[in-house]
Amino acid sequence: MITPQQADALLREIDAALDEATDREQAIETATALIARHLPHYDWVGVYVLQDGMLNLGPYVGAHTEHTLIPVGKGVCGTAVTENRSQIVADVRALDNYLACSLETRAEIVVLIRDPDTSRILGQIDADSDTVGAFDTSDEAFLEQVAARLASLWQREAE
Ligand code: SME
């Protein structure tokens, strides 16, 4: 859960940081660091880039994970791609198709990063929380705005 005030303030900070960033990797690093620093219920936050049917982990903040390469369809991350929509999981212990990053993780949210012109999936923002039910549609709306900003980095790179 994130308040509109928190979201606005954080998006302004992310915008300022992204203006300064020189490449996509650095921009993702900065954005994920800001999110983790300002939102205590985000215990892990990272970005996966979709390429050739695989999700490749880019910069992240939080515990080390072995899931650096996730096939489409696997886990919450891969399911977001197959179902072509965001995922909000209140308690990962209730899932069969789940890839554990940390044993403490309870809630997870995945929001897709899309090409603004074609809606093609470019990647996703993934966040974990150690608190059951930590994420709701306010987090989804916030992360969608972050995802839209990150999508422009793919475009900048293609220019
Ligand atoms: N839990 C994710 C894997 C990524 S880690 O949480 C960093 C999943 O089930 O796809």
C-alpha cells in the first residue's frame, strides 16, 4: 500500500534521477534503489528484461537470488508474461508455481514494462515483501508509472 502523496513524491525523485542517468542499467539501478529506500515494505525490488522467451535479471536491491534467468511461464514472473498482466500475490506460500528468492518472502508484485506504441512486453518490475498482503492496487498503479518511465529508456537506447 502506498499513498498518493508518497507515490507523487517518489515519482518526482525517480524522474529527476532518470534525467541524469546515462544508460538503462544505471537508470534501473537508481530507480530500484529509490524505491527500496523510501518504501519499507519493498524488501526486494528488481527489473527483469524479456529477451527470447527468458526473463533476465538486471539491477536489483535486496537479498541475493539465484533466479537470474526465468523462462516465460515459470514462477510469478514468468506467469505475468504468459497471462500478459500484472500479478499481486498476498501470500506466496499459497502458490504452486512459485520460485523462492528468499525464505522470508510472503507477498510479491510483478508489473509489466511495455513498449508504449505496441504494448509489447519489454520486461517487468518485480518486488517482494516479507509481510503478508503488503501489495495492493496502489502499488500496482505506482509501479505502472515507474514502468512507463523505464520503457522510455528502451526507446532512448533504440534511437
Ligand atoms: N518469486 C519470483 C522469482 C523472482 S525472485 O522473487 C527475485 C517468481 O516466482 O517468479
